[in-house]
Amino acid sequence: MSSRSGHHHEYHRHHHPQDHGRAPPRRPAAHAAPMPAATTGAASGAGYAIVHAGKQVRFGPVVFWIIVGTIVLLGMWSAATATYFAFRDDVLTRLIARQAEMQYAYEDRIAELRAKVDRTTSRQLLDQEQFDQELDQIMRRQATLESRATALGSIPDLGSTGSVKPQGRAEAAPSSGMPKPSPISDTVIFVAPPDREARLESRAPLVTKTQPSQFAKAQGVDNVLVRLQTSLDQVERRQVAALASVEDGIESKVRRMRGVISDLGLNMAHLEAAAPRGGMGGPFVPVKLAPDAGPFERQLYRININRAQMQRLNQTLALVPYRKPVVGEVEFTSGFGVRTDPFLGRPAMHTGLDFRAAQGDPVRVTANGKVVSAGWAGGYGRMVEVDHGNGLSTRYGHLSEIKVKVGEYVKIGQVIGEVGSTGRSTGPHLHYETRIGGEAVDPQRFLRAGVRLNAG
């Protein structure tokens, strides 16, 4: 720097300001000092100068600092590159390890999800199997209830002679399906209705018409099963209630029928022997109850036994004249027993009941039997006598017309003549008698028994 500064001052000293614009005078070569080979620069207030091999380059401070900054950045970049290459293996190793760790994590997660899917699938299979088992149980239960409904449907509706009407059924039956009641009483012959409409399908949802898979795919399968079970429970409760009602009614009716026969002083064995029987037969097959029978089957067994007894009692009581011989309200003009004779005015025994009736009203037989007399019979006028067996007979006097013949078998409610005033009579009425072993007994005794029997 000393040589450069000396040279610079020397240059200014030998150049006069007036010489500006002219070329400096050439100095002898012998006086020129040799310049070093290294690059030399000088700075003044106007900028920086670089001298090399006798050449001088000047530039401003901005360019200078740009060059310096570029050199510094290149140096830093070189240092960073060298550091990167020095530690490149460690960085790659860490990157590879990180990638492997992430891959293992993904594989573990995939394995966990796969295991979860397997568990879910297994649980679904178990749930499906359980659902199928429950559905199969419900279907078996429905089949059982349907068979019970069929058994209940085989129990006929009875009239007042032994009917037990199920709850909720209409009182009136179709005119084409049931026989009309006898005008003598409210009783009818024991006839089963055409259809009780006791099908289980009308009370419970149909399970068999829906595939299990459709239930399994739907939401709320448990709720569906619960509703089905609840519906079947309701059907079963109704069946049990109906069966209990039938059993109670039949037992009550059997007790009343036996009580009536006992109150009338009749011999049950003799009545059964006298009861006519139609053509029937077949091999004897004893009634057996399965060892594993449930409460419903045992109760149904008892009902069937009681029904058979009631049917036998019905056939027996069909020979007992406990019904009315005329239509309408009962009104007596003369009772049974001692009375004042209407013609002589003296006490006399009246052996029957005189029913008030109009001329020509139909007279109906009060029990099954055989006509043993049909014609004029002294004070009876035109009279019909019917033998009911076991010493029981009835007489119908003062008839204006007779509609049966001797030897003819008549049934309950059949018209045997018309009301009149023939014989020893003061006006149109029906003289009605009941006899046991040929002896006249009070007909009201039988009529009261009929009222009691029909009260249930």
C-alpha cells in the first residue's frame, strides 16, 4: 500500500491542473518502477480501484459489496455442501429408518383393522345364528299355538243347554249357520257351528312369510323379535283364558244338569238306558294323555272328558219334559192340585196345568218320545199322550186338532196339535200333565228345573 500511495501522490504532484485533458508526458523507462504481479486496489472517496500489471479498474461501493456478498454466499454454500456430503449417510439412514417405522405402523394398523373386521364378522355370524335360533323357536311356538287354536275351534258353541260363548264373540249367529231356537224354550239341539273363525293367523303376525335374511338386514331385529314374542304371548293368554272359560262353563253346566236330575228324583242310570241311540260304532280306542303334556293339553283333556259327559246328559235330558208346551210368556189359568171344579163348584183334584192360549195356537211336545195316544179321551177332549221312557210321560188335552199318530216318534219342539176347547172345558186353553210311573206330578216342578238349567 505504501508504494501504491506514493505512486498516487507522485502522480498528482507531477500533473498540473491545467494539463487536464492532455496526455501525461511519457517518462523515461529507466525511471519507471516495476509493479508487483499481485492485484492492487485503491479506494478513494469516489470508489475502489484494482491495479494489475499496470492496468487499473475502478468500481463503486455497491458493486464492491455485491461482489463481496457473492463471494461470501459461495463460501457458505460450499461449506453447507461439504457438511451435507459429510453427514449424508446419517441423514439417509435416519430417513430410511423413519420410512420403515411408518411402514411397520401402517402394517400394524392394517392387521388391527383386519382383526377387527374378523371379530365383527364372527360376531355377526353368531348374531345371525342366534337370530335364526330365536326365529325358529318363535315359528315352533306359532305352530303350537295354531294347533291349539285348531283344538279350540273343534269345541262347538252350545246354546243354553251347555254353551260357553267365548269372550268377544257376537251373540247372534248367522241364520244360515245355526238352527233356530225352539219356541218352547231357548234350547237347541247340540250342533257345532260351521266355523269358529279361531285361526291364529288372524291374531298374530305371519312369521313364515318373511325370510330370516330380510329380518337380519333390517335394523332393530331385537325389537322385531320382542314384538313377535309379545304378540304370541297375547295369543297364548287369550287361548288360555278362552279354554278356562270353556272349562268352567262346561263344569258348571254338568253340575246343574246332574242337580236337575237329582232334584226331579229321576234315576240317571234308568234315563241313560232309556235314551234312544242312533247308528254308531267303531273300535274302542282309549283316550290317553301324553306323558309330556303341558297345562294346555291337560286342560283340553279335561274339557273333552266333561264334554262327553255333557253330551250324554243332554241326550238323557232330551227325554225329560222341562220345556214349555206353548209359545210366549207362561200364564196359568189353573194350577196343579186341589181346586174348585168349574162345572160342579166342588173341590176336585186338578192333575195338570192349564195354560192360557188362543184358539188354534200350536202345541209342542216338551221332550223326545213316542206317541202312545192320539184321539178323544173323555174329559180331556182331543188328547195326545207321549211316552218319554223310564216311566215319564206327558199329556196334552182339549186340542182342537191333532197332528200326530199313535206310534210316531216326536222330537223336542215338534207341533203335535192346536189349542182348542174340546172335552170338559170352559174355553180355549191347553191342559198339560206330566206323569211319573203313571202318577200325575206338578209340571211346574219340571218347568222350574228347566229355568234353572237354562239360567247358565
